[in-house]
Amino acid sequence: MHRVQGEIHEALRHAGRVSDTVRLIAVSKYTQPNDGLIDMLLEAGCHDLGEARPQMLLEKAEVFSAQREKIRWHLIGQLQRNKVRKVLPWVSLIHSVDSVRLLDAINRIAQEDQLSPVRVLLEINISRDETKQGFSPSDFPAVFEEIATLPLVQIKGLMCMSGLDSDESTSRREFAAVRELAEKMKPVVPENCRLQELSMGMSDDFKLAIHEGATMVRVGSTLFEGVLW
């Protein structure tokens, strides 16, 4: 954990972002609810935990319900509409909203269940990989016209993954393109959008993402080196 935090700070320094901070989202999919690894993360000061599968997030959130005020759960994987109602009470931020239909479902269920506005990121398929979900940059600004009608959805920023076959230079271009998209859209987004957050980069490429403006990085396997393998 401390090694990864050191690498984040070093990447910020190299990028000239000395006054910036990057939030580490610890991807806890490698852990089990009672194996002590989540306790280890919390003791090390990491309170942002990310899960790719809604069911696993729910299981772990329930086990750690006594520490609900301490943990911020992030859903970083695909969310199906039939799982929205179960997930919303537990999740701090949904990184992977990939369609207007999902946004509509989140808004409707938040209204029906009288929840606070739901914080989400829009997933951008910047690599145009057919195996990945997400909005195309060409979907904007039409998407924001739809979002303006959804009062219980708060768009906090954008999320992306580099392409499966992307090399270092391609990944950097993809991350830069998402940052540039956010900057381009900021002046025209509705009131329930802020586009302040960029969730970019995972274990293999989070340092590249930081160089291109990431405000959140989703790191899993690298955190547990020496512990699980």
C-alpha cells in the first residue's frame, strides 16, 4: 500500500502536478470478506474500496456494515439495471455508467426509494474496443441533454480503461483524449454535471494515467504483491 502511494506521489511529481492529489481506489476483488486484507487496507489509511461485481460489493459491504462511515465503496465494473436497487444504498460512487438507460434506471430508483442524489462517472470507450462497454466521445453533447432531465443523478466525471492491445504511447493518447473531452464539455454541461473527476489507470498503467490528468486510479494486483503472490 505505502509503496503504491509512493509511486503515485512520484508520478505526480514527474507530471509537474505537485499541488494535486490522486485518490487511490483499492480494488478489493482479490480479497475475501473475512481474510483480514480489507482490515489491512483500512489500517493503512485506504478507505476507498473498489469492486467490479455488484454481488461481491454487497457481500463485503454487509460484512463491514459496522464500519460503514469509514469505507467508501466504489463500483468499478458493469452494473446491470436489475442490480441498481440493491447497490445504491451502499455505493459512494459508480464509475461504470455506460448508457442513458442505466442513468434513467438509477434516477428512477433513487426517486422511488427516496435516496440522495447518486454520484456517478460516465464510462468512455475511448479505445473503441468492441469488447468494452461505454459511451463513445461522439455521443456528446446529446447525452448531457438527457442527463439534464435526471435530478437524482450527479455526474462527477469520466472513467476509462486503455485498450487491451494498447502500448504505452497509445495508452497515454487514450488517457489524454478523455481529459481533453472533459475539458471540452465542461462549459456546456448541465447543472447536475461537474466533470471534475477522471478515473483512469489500473495496476499496469496508473502512472501513465496520472501523467495525463487522472484524479483517481484503480489499483488491485499491485497492492497485494508480497501478500497474495
